[in-house]
Amino acid sequence: MRELLTHFILIDLKWVIRSFPKVPAAVTLLDGPPLVENVWMRGDAQLTRLTDLPPDQAKRLAELECPDFETRPWVTGPALSHRRVAIVSSAGLVVRGENPFRGRDPDYRAIPSTVAAGDLLCSHISINFDRTGFQEDWNVIFPLDRLNELAAEGTIGSVAATHYSFMGATDPVQMEPHARELAGRLKADAVDAVILPPV
């Protein structure tokens, strides 16, 4: 996990699947070493392909509208040791006592960097979402402890004051105005790198 956190990569897996359905690829970002040798591999286990799913589910997923990007919006920035890093999750995370996500709410919840592990709840709606890892170690989906360690050792510049969570599996069109608002909040906090932990 530490090695992964020292490289920042934002991959929309659906876009990767549609764009490179059969092509293994070395993914490199910020002139670093290859982060992923093969987009289909995670450790020794292969990621699920559409052809591995039941036909009806594969058809539904294949027909989802995906954005078509004409450019690649990767930009250079300061060295990692000078970057301020935030977490933006899609796990439906919420601070205890605040409004949980309902259904496919398109907005987000703010999570202060001072939150205690026992006060961060997962309100993800999917019955397929396995919460076991989160219950054992919140860093699996909200790697705040790892970010604080990286900041303390100087690998990253600093940790954002606030982190955020959306509810995954929500319509991107409905989420867009909230994502734009969130981008403004990140900018106001001088964040220049974001981790999008997969769930």
C-alpha cells in the first residue's frame, strides 16, 4: 500500500476496459516506475472481465454510458514531497452523527482529517460491498493513517484538512455539479493530489 500511495493515478476502470479491452499495459505516472504491469492483474488474481460475468449483467454493464475523452488531462505538478493530498472515496463514508447516504445520493460528505477511526461509518448501499476489510482496518478504503505516515516521513508534503466521500454506483450526470463544487473546496484547501481508493 505504501508504494501505491507514493504514486497517484486516477483510472476510470470502465474507460480502461472500453479503451483497452485486450491490451496489457504498463501504467506510469509522474515519470515513475510502472505502477501496474498489467491492467487486468491485482496481485496473483485477475480482475473480472465482462466475459466472466453472467450474460445479462455483462450486457447491462457494457451498455452503460461512458465518457469519451478526446484528451488526456494529466498535468505535471510539484514533486510529491511538496504535494498536499486528500482522499476522495466512493464508499459512502460518513462521520458518526451526520446524515448517512440514502440510495444513490449524488452529493458528498466532508470528513475532517481529525476523525477517529471509530467515528467513520460506511453507509454504502450495495449488498455486494464487503465491509470486512474496512471493519478490520479503515485504511483499506480510507488510508488516512498511511497518508499521515507519508507526510511525517516527508514522502508527501502534507495531508489535507478535509477529505470527502461520495456514494459509489451513482449517476455521474447527477454527481457532476457536486464534483465541481468539491473541486473548488479542494482548491481552497491547496490540495494538488487526490487519492481515489477503489471500493
